[in-house]
Amino acid sequence: MATAAEIAPAIKELLRTTHKQEVISLAWSPDGKMLASGSNEGNLLMCDLRSGTMPLSIDGLKPITSMAYKDDGVVLVTASAGKTVQLWDVRTLKPLCEPIKKHTAEVNSIALAPDFSFAA
């Protein structure tokens, strides 16, 4: 596997050319093979670090302010300026449930309990 120093320029270029606005959140998959990125324009992208490709993306969301992977690497939890938290299946980038809409303001950060019993 390549070192961080070796792949950093490629990641920077990939993110620069795929997002129209600034990237405001990133999350490494637990196995280190994927990088999820969220931007101010509301795009969620999954970058395969082995191939340097962007196999999955979704547009039209509110700005993605924070994200975290579940320890199995299959679930990504995102927080947004749209006052929501969303769980995604990273294999398909499809929502696993309806967005959680219990916040009265922008959700700026997300953290997961080690056993995934709680998100804060």
C-alpha cells in the first residue's frame, strides 16, 4: 500500500477537480482504502484510494459538515447544514433510513460510540 505522502498529491487533485466548492469534511474508511468527502455544495463522494477513481457520488444534499465511518466500514454517518444526520450504505451510497431530523440548527460534528449504539 502506498504511503500517505505518496497518495496525498493524487487525493488533493482528485478532490479539487470533482468538487465545485470547498471540501468541508473527510473520513477515511477503517481499512484505509476509501476516502469520503463532503463539500459546501452538498456533494458526497467516495474515492477509491487504490485506483484513484470516484466510484460513487451523490449530489443535491445540504453542505456535509461532518462524517464518520462505522467500524465495519459499511456504514457512513453524515451530518449536514440541513439540520440532519444520515446513515449511508457505502457500497451503494444509498440511505439506510430516513434522515434523522431532530436538530433545530446546523449539525456541525458527528461522533460514533465504538459499538455504534449511539451517535452524537
